[in-house]
Amino acid sequence: MEALFWLSVGFIVYAYVGYPALLALSIRVRGAVRSQASRRRHPGSGPHVSLPRVSVIIAARNEARRLPSRIDNILASDYPIDRIEIIVASDGSTDDTAAALAPYRERVRLMLLPARGKAAALNAAVLHARNPILVFADARQRFAPDAIRRMVAAFSDPQIGAVSGELVIDCERGGGAAERSTIGDGVGAYWKYEKWLRRSEALIDSSIGVTGAAYAMRRWLWQPLPTDAILDDVLGPMRIVQRGYRVLFEPSARAFDRAASDAAAELRRKVRTLAGNFQLLRYEPRFLVPGWNPVWLQFMSHKLARLFVPYALITLFLTSAWLVTTSVFYALAFAGQAMFYGLAVYGALLDRRARVTPAPAAEVFREAA
């Protein structure tokens, strides 16, 4: 039991502390800041003719309410409008998507598709894209004015196959309602940690995955996705890495979003991500093979290790409970875990209560005024 306890401790510590420390050490030892000057150089410093044409692809289902402002956001980009093609792949929408986009018929190509999922919608849109650089976006988020230009800048290096932008969540910026929730605070802290990992991996070699709401890739490197693919933003980039190209993380190419403010939505997102990671191995078992996968250590440490952390936590709790009478150390370890989980449940209950409790009358009148 003691061996299981310490193996669990070691595994959890490596997944969340040891691997980041290894990345930091690798960057320091290898001096892995590769061609930062060229990555951050704007390709638009010369005439517009030097800028490649891009196809911005949005896969959406029943997003009529959001799409007009999203299109306006893209058209407000500082990238030359005559070099941007916008494709909206409507995945079986039953709302008035077509009517919502009618005022943009000169700027937007709307594809009305049967409901087969996001991956199938992306496949169809890429098939009809005309330009050499693909930029992927979602309906909900918003780009900074220079986001497209900053992502495209990296393709001046022929070894770059894809570029991820940075998704900035409102709770990171100290604005909006999400940061007043314990869920929002947790998401913000975790997302900062996740972005640091991606940035560090890209400096060493390649990022494991991209930000689905803001990334770009060379069109000729696209491989059709399985129609039931969950993590298109990991599967596609990893396939690019297998072909010998790098995937970068460009923190200056920003998109903005709101964090989930309730535990249920955040739980659904995490379950979907975990299921998607298992699915990756079904589609690409070669990711598990050192040598075949150029970023094997990063993939195993960043993606797969997290799949088994919940089991390690359960093992840690059970073994410390078994050993609780053997020493003060194990008794304290068990008590600490029990207290942690108890506080987590209590915090979730408080968060839920705060959402369902009506606001004081004075506050309601103040907001109405």
C-alpha cells in the first residue's frame, strides 16, 4: 500500500509540476527560443500584395444571433479585406442563419449542410476554400484587430505548418460576471497554466494542439477529419507534426471569450475533452510510439498523463485511508485530502446557491434603472 501511495504521489506531481519544470529546464538549457524575431515580424509591413490570401472558416449550428457580430468582427480586422474569404459552414441549423447572414452575401459564403457534426462541417468548408492559408474561428469568440495578421506572420517560415492564437477568457482580464464565480476563477487559473504549457512546448518544438477558436494552418496540410472527431484542434495539429512541420503558439494573436459560470457547463467541457483524448488514440495509435511521434514526451506528459490523474487521486485517497492508523503522516495525508474534497463540494454548493438565490430588491431596481 505504501508503494501505491508514493507511486500515486509521484505521478500526480510529475503531471502538474514535474513536466512544467522539465519544460522550463529544456528551454533554459537548449535556448529554444526559435526565430522569435521572424515569428513576430508582421508580414504586412510592405505592400498588401505580399500578404497571402486567407480563408476564414466558421462551423456553426443555430448561431444566427451571434454570427452577424462575428462577421463584423472579422471584417474589422486590420488584414486587407480583399484578401479574406469568409466561409460559414452551417451544420444543420434550424434557426434563421441564412436570413441573419443575408446582408453579408457579398462577403460571406454560406454552406447549408446536413447535421453531421463540427468535423464534417470543417471538412466541407476546407474542400471549398480557395486560399492557401486557413484560419479557423468559432461564432462565439472575437478576434483582436491584428489577430489574423499575427497568425499569418509565422508562415514566412516554411517549417511552420500551423499557428495557434491565444484565447483570453474574461476572468483573466478582471471583467465580466465569470470572475465573480468560483468556477470562473478556477477556469482562469487553469487556462493560464495551460497556455504556459503550450507556449513552452512550441518554443522547444511544437505545441500539443491549438486553440480551436483561433488558429491557422497551411491548406495543403489539411487532412479530412473523422466525422465524429471531438478534438479537431488536437488531431489536426498532431497530424501536421507527424509530417515533420512545427505547430506554434502565438500569444500576440488574441481571441476573447467568456468563461463558463456554472459547474455543470465546465464539467461537460472537461468530460468532452477527456473523451476526445481517448478518441485520439483510436484514430492515431502511432502517437504512442516513440520515434514515430516527434513530440512523444510532450504528448504523453501533457495529454495522456492527465487521463490517469483521476485514478491516481482515487488511489491516493484509498491508500492513505488504509494506512491512516500506521503513522501520523498518513493520518494527516488522509485528513488533508478529506478536507480538500469537502471544501471543494462546499464551494460548489455555495456557487450553485449564489446562482439560484434572487438578487435583493434594491439591486434589481438599481439594475433596472
